[in-house]
Amino acid sequence: MVKELTVEFKLTAKLTLRRIKMSETVSLKGNATSLVGPALNVGDKAPKVIVVAKDLKEKELGGENAKVQLIISVPSLDTPVCEMETKKFNEMLSKFENIDVNIVSMDLPFAQNRFCESFSIKNITVASDFRYKDMEKYGVIIGEGALKGLTARAVFIVNKEGKIIYKQLVPEITQEPDYEDVLKALK
């Protein structure tokens, strides 16, 4: 005597798709490259992000702060343009008080530490977004091409109240930002 056994399986799968919004475009050697994240503008609230400093401690950028914040994103310190930019900002901003200056890239903190020691970078914080990729909240993550996943070259000034008061998205990744324009905005 064979009894019939009916077994019913119910599979429930929850699929969450992360929608990637490509909001702005920059160029890499003349080729258009889309960025991931919202297009922030002057007057917008600066999102809070967590980056990792060269000593492996986390640091929060954006939002309200006791100091004005200068948030500078670069693709990699291991390139001539990013190296030059970091050195220039380190030197130019050494005399500014009450400004929290941060250079953010995807380089690992160990490499950033070697870089800072090699070039005596002491006046600014060099930090990595490797852990959380939070700079997407600023719309500066490169979304395609050879540098996909790195940060584009951009400069944000955030006032003490947490509002963006200056933005410079460098249109060609291989070019330096307009330093004089940044200095003018800081004064």
C-alpha cells in the first residue's frame, strides 16, 4: 500500500534592485563619463559622509560643523594631477584658520599615509572613501569607463550650518581645479 504524499514548497524571494542614478557628466581625455549620485548644487544641504583618514580612524564630513568644510575629491593621489592638486591645497590653505580641509579619494589609507609622509602633507586631512563609498551622496563617483568607481575631481565648500556654498565640478578629470576661484569663495 503506497500512500501519496504531497509536499508543497513555497519560495519567496525578495529582490531589491539598487537604482543607480547617473546625474552629471565629466570628461576623461575628451570622452564623456557619467557620475553616480545626485547633482548637488549651491544652497543644498551637504550630506553627511564617513571617510577613513590615513590613521584608519573614521571621520564625518558634511552636515553642520564648528568649522567651514572644504571637501575636495580626486580620483587617486597616485597620479600627477592629483599629486599636484593635493600639494597646492596643502600649501595654499595652510594660513586659513577655522577651515576643515579634506582631500578624499579611493586610495587606501596606507598609501595615503605614505603619500603624506613623502610630500610633507600636514595642513589638510587626506582620507579614503574605500569603506563606504559615501561620496556617491555628493554625486562624484565615476560611473563608467576606465576610472569607474573612483571619485571625480570636485571641490565643495560647506558652511557651518551644513549648506553647500560653493561647488566646482572640474569638467575634464585630467585638469586641475580653478584654485583662485576656490580661494575667492573662501574669503
